[in-house]
Amino acid sequence: MYIIIALIFIIGYAAIAFEHPLQINKTATALLTGVLCWVAYVLSIVEPGFASEQLIEHLGEISGILFFILGAMTIVELVDAHDGFEVITSKITTTNTLKLLWIIGIVAFFLSAILDNLTTTIVIISLLRKLIADKNTRMYFVGMVVIAANAGGAWTPIGDVTTTMLWIGNRITTISIMKDLFLPSMACLLVPLAIVSFKVKGNLELAAAVPDESLNKTSNFERNLILGLGIGALIFVPIFKTFTHLPPFMGMMFGVAVLWVVTEIIHKNKNEEEKGEYSVVHALQKADVPSILFFLGILLAISALQSTGQLAAIASYMDENVGNINLIVIGIGLLSAIVDNVPLVAAAMGMYDLQTFPQDDYFWSFLAYCAGTGGSCLIIGSAAGVVAMGMEKIDFIWYVKKVSWLALLGFFAGVLIFLLQHAVLS
């Protein structure tokens, strides 16, 4: 029966990877895979109640991740509804191609560390559409944004869903991951930027980047207030966890609640239709619920493999046949360019427990870096790449020719910096 569970997982995973040719949404496939894995597990044991107890135990950790992501999405949607991101994007007005490329890359890097790589990509691409009219030039910029957003998201607990998973799972702590991964993540961005700097030159004829004030539906006070509270709420989450020792999703829900109260107060004098556009209820409706359900399905499937002991068996096999843990982690990173990094990290967390690698062990930091940045090597390898492909209609082959090799060099530059840093500090 364990073989059947493995086959269900492999077939489900293949269907997720070939979502577009099959024309079946990956969320549906993930949910079906997760449920069927647990059904097969229940049918294979004498006591189904034991499997149910295991499922409930796993669901406690899974729900923490899902509520955390839902809260973050809600806050970001609320800031966007108030045009809060215009406060940031309106400051970028240069027409020099090289200077603009570096500004966009650095802004995407740090913005992704505060928000997440998916949201950052959406915000920056929206800005580039206002700045760069030529599609080919803009696509090149977007390729660098994907690299920058993934690199920036890897070094903070809230910047990338895989790092968030490791953080919520108590594999890493906030200060440790930021200290370990800042330089490798920066190298992952700076190497591609430095190479591209020799290829771009001249100025771009850009439209005015600052939108007409009359087009904004919210006041400066409202935009600045919600942006400040939104970013503050996201930054407050790790502080909340440190002082209260409660799960991170509790801090995220606290932030949502504060923003909910504030938006109700500042819009209380508006009519119901106008007020509804700026409400948390409206933000929740716009949140990417299919992505949350996708994570649920994947994590359910992974937890089934973990409960049956198959992940532990895979870990033992790799230890015996590969041996070098660094090569295993690098392989996971490169594989994340083909396979979604969420299940890869979930599988690694199931294969290696805290007794094998304690909290803040360099293995977990290295895993966070490789899984977070390796997806840049292909445009389908990360959430940032997928949304960029959808928004700009970027061709898979074009990305491979123009951007993949840059992302690969950046990835290995970060790997080298991480290993050197670890060797020196240890």
C-alpha cells in the first residue's frame, strides 16, 4: 500500500508540473493528491483511528502556515486598495537604463524581504508598465525582478513561503536566518546585475512615473497610514513570536485585526459602497485563496508520506548514496526550478528532524537559501516567475535563453558565499 501512496504522490506531482498542457488547475490536483494519499494510508492499516490522530496532529502545523499566508495576503491587498504602494513607486523617476535596472533590482530585493516575492513582483511589474513602453526591454527588467524578488525573499522569515515554513516549523529563528543568508542572497542578485551592467546602456524614453494625484481615490494621509501600518504589522510578527512564544500566525492575525479597526475608523463617514472597497472584507475576497488551498493539498500529501515513514527512508537512502549534505541541498535548490519549492521544503522537513539538525543548524539556512533562489533558474520555478509569466506573457524559451543562465550564476555565487561564510565563522 505504501507503494500506492508513493505512486499517487508522483502522479499528482506530475499533473501539477504539467498543469498547462493538461489544462487542470494545480490546486484541484494538489487537493485530490493530498486526500487520496491519506485515504490510501487509512486503508493500509488496521487502526484507522491512529491515522486520524496523526492527521489532526499534522493539521495543527499546516493550519498555522495557511492562516499566516492568508493574513499576509490580506494585509498586502489592503495596502494596495489604499494605493499605499504608490508611495514607494512614485519615487522612481530616472530614465538612465543602467541606473533604473539597479534601482529596480535593489528595491525588489528589499521589498521582497518585507513583503514576499510574489507581491513584490506584482508591484514592481506594475511600476515597470508605467515606466517602460517597449515590451522587449521591459521583459528583460522583469527577468531581473524575478531574480531579485526570490533572492530578497530568502533571507527573512516573511519574504518567501519556504522560509516561512522553516520558521514556523522552528527550524530557524529570525536573527539567525537574516545573519546567515543576507550576504549569500545579496550575491545571488549582485552577480547577475553586474553581468547585465555590461550589456545595457543609454536612456529610456519613459512616461511620467508619478500618477496624477486626481486619479487617486485615497488621501495622502490614508495611503501613508495604511502603508505604514501594513509594513509595521508584517515586521511585528517575528517580534511578537519572540516575546510571546505564540505561533507566528497569531501575530499576523493581530496585525490584520489592528488594520481592520483602523480602516473602519478612517472610512466611517463614507457610504457603504465606497467604504466597502477599502475594507478587510473586500481584501479577503481578493486574497489568492486557490494558492492557499494548493499549499493545503501539497502539505497534506507530504504529511502522509511522513506518517508512513517514506520520507525518513528517502533521507537514509540519500545519506548512504550521496553522502554530502551540501550536494543534497544544492540538488533540492536546482530541482525547485522544475518542481514547486513548497513540497520540496516540506519533504526535507519531514526527512530531517530537529534531532538530526537542531534549530538554526546551517543545514536549515542553506536549505532556505537554495530552495528560495533556485527557482529563479526557470520561470516556472517560483511564484514570482509564474506571476511574471502571466502578467507579461513571457515565453518559457525566451527566459531560458536570456535570464536562466544569469539566475544560475547568481545561485552558485550565493552558494559559494554561504559555504565560505560558514567555514570562516564555524
